Amino acid sequence: MLAFRAVAIDYDGTLTQAERPSSDVLLALKETRAAGVRLVLVTGRILAELRAVFPDVDAHFDAIVAENGTVMAHPGRDRRLAAPPPLEFDEALLHRGVRFRRGQVLVATTKPYAGVVMEELTRAGLECHMVRNRNEIMVVPSGASKGVGLAAALTELGISPHDAVGIGDAENDHSRLDAGELGVAVANAVPALRARAELVLGEPEGRGV
């Protein structure tokens, strides 16, 4: 029997479909931590937006990797793991009529604007790439991913990737599954992630977790 020291969990579509996890899921998280397992939340969400809808989120996890691997929240401090795109990129998107949100690093929009965003990235010559998460589009610096962010969080916690499990549901979770010893997909995960995961859970989102 394998004994894991950490579980890295995606948020939207994995831990919950709502803004905040259910009381049953939060209780399961509490019991898991009480058993000595460290919990890392790994999400594409902008950290400030996550805290706005889930104000006590920091209390339920040992570390949070937000903005698709570019920001890490560890008890007592938040820090960027990558440099954000320049503000001139925002101005270009506004000029093209793109509706977007900016976090500490990530720039987030939706799939209908993907073509325009790619044109502006090319025009500006920025070393950034687009990441898809179902209907969401996220612009992050090249090399940034959930997997890279998780690796930084595990190092901070003093835990080897071989002692970690990763659970996710969407396109941007592939790298996170590769960053641990065991890659897990919830039942409602996109087909490509289910095919790649070493274990597919029998239940969707929070029930599966």
C-alpha cells in the first residue's frame, strides 16, 4: 500500500462546481490534514477572485498555487513565480474589444477571444502562451504551468513529488498530473485527461475527491 504525504487538488470542476466547496468536502479536507497529509490547492483562478468567493480558503490548505502556476500562497506570504505580461498588452486587448481580467501574473479571458489574444501576443512579441481550461483562456509566461507551480509548493513544504498525488479535471491539469507520483482524474474530467490519468475516480468533482 502506497502512503502519500501530499495531495494537490484542482478547484473548479474538481473540488467543487460551486464558488465554495460543500461542508462535506471541507470536512474531508480537515480530516485528511489531521491524518498528516499536506494539501495543496492548484488552480487557474486569480488568487484575489478566489479569496473573494472563498474568504477562508487559506485556512483549508497548506499552500495554494493560483493563476495556473504563476502565484503561490504559503502561510504568511504570497509571491509571484513568474513575471506578468506588460500593461501595454492590456491596452492592446482593450483596443481590440477583448473582455479580460488581470491577476498578479495571469491575464484571463474566454474562448471567443482566443484568436485576437494570439494576434496581440504575436504582434507584441511576448514570450507568453495561452492555456485552455474548458471555456476559459489564460495568458501566462512561457514555461509557467500548474506542474511547475506545484513543484515549487512541494519544495516549500519539503515533500518529494514521489510522495504526492495530483487530482484534476481539465486541459490545464495535464502538467499537474505529471508533477506527482500518481495522476488522478475525477469522473467529469475532459476525455484527454481521463485517458492520461493513472486513476479515474468513479464520482465527479467533490464527491470523487
